[in-house]
Amino acid sequence: MTSPDPDTPGAETSRVTRAVVGVVVGIAIFACVGVVGYVAVVAVGMRGWADAYDPADPGTTAADPAGEPTGLGRETGLDASDEAYRQRSGTPESDAEAARSVPAVQAALDPVADGSAVDGAEVVAALADAGFEDVQVTGPTTPLGDTATTVGVGVAVPGGCVYGAVTPDAVTLDAGGPIADGGCLEMPTH
């Protein structure tokens, strides 16, 4: 084996070429290791993030501070951000103040639940006659245009809202704060 003679033309070019190729290969290897490391870190981070927001049992619902399941069946984790608009705000004191209005709203709506079909205008008129000014109703038509037998009702009262449903045979009411979207009743969805 012979070594190239430094005085031979092109010998210096071979060394420079080898050095450039070595640097390029080193950079390529470094870049590949960096990309693989970055993907691994992101994958582990995403898994941890998803685990933090994904409930172990997707069938569970959120509970209120008293430990009782909520009537809305709200989701937990990432699904909760989708449902945040319907969460009620309020304090135990304001909810208790709103609850004091339930009997008056119940008394105004009981005559509407007389066994005949319930109409939203009839519900509004009964509440207006009882002195309630800020009233919301949904139904009896669903967002898809079908006829429903239930009219949703929300009444703004001191401390929050009285909300529930009026069917031909019953009135079901609860009290609490307004929803995050504003008002006492969420908009119907499909």
C-alpha cells in the first residue's frame, strides 16, 4: 500500500473531499438522532397529556362539590371543554336564593300540565301572568323539526335560575346559577 505523494496533483483534493463527506455524514447522523429523539419526546408527552385528560371510565359523569352526580351528565376530560357552555355558575348561597323561587314557578306552571299538549307560548304566558319577566323556553319542536311532548323552561330569578321541563302531566324544576353561555336554558342541539 502506498501513500499519496503530497506533491501529486489531486492528492489534496481527495483529503478535502473526504473531510467534507465526513462532515456531511456526521451532520446527517446528528440530524437523524435529533429527529428520532424529538419524535420520542413528543410521543411520550402526548401520551401523558392524553392520559391526563382522558377519563379511565368514559361512562362516568362529573359530580358537583357535594358529591352528587349532576343532572346534566357532564363529561370529564377533553369532552368537558366541549360541554363548558352548559355548565352552571353560582355559589351555594346564590343557588339557595334561587331555590326559594321554585314554589312560585311551580305554582304558575302546574295549571299548564293539565294532561293536554304543552305549548311554549302557553308556558311563557303562565309565567308572565305570575310576574316573571325573564323567561326562556325550548320546544315543543326539536331542532330537527319533530314534535316533542316536553317544553324546556328557564326563569331568571334572584340568585340565579329556576329551570326544568313541562310535560302534559308534570312539571319538573330545579334551581341553580345561569349557564356559561348566559341565560338559564341551553340552546337545543341536534
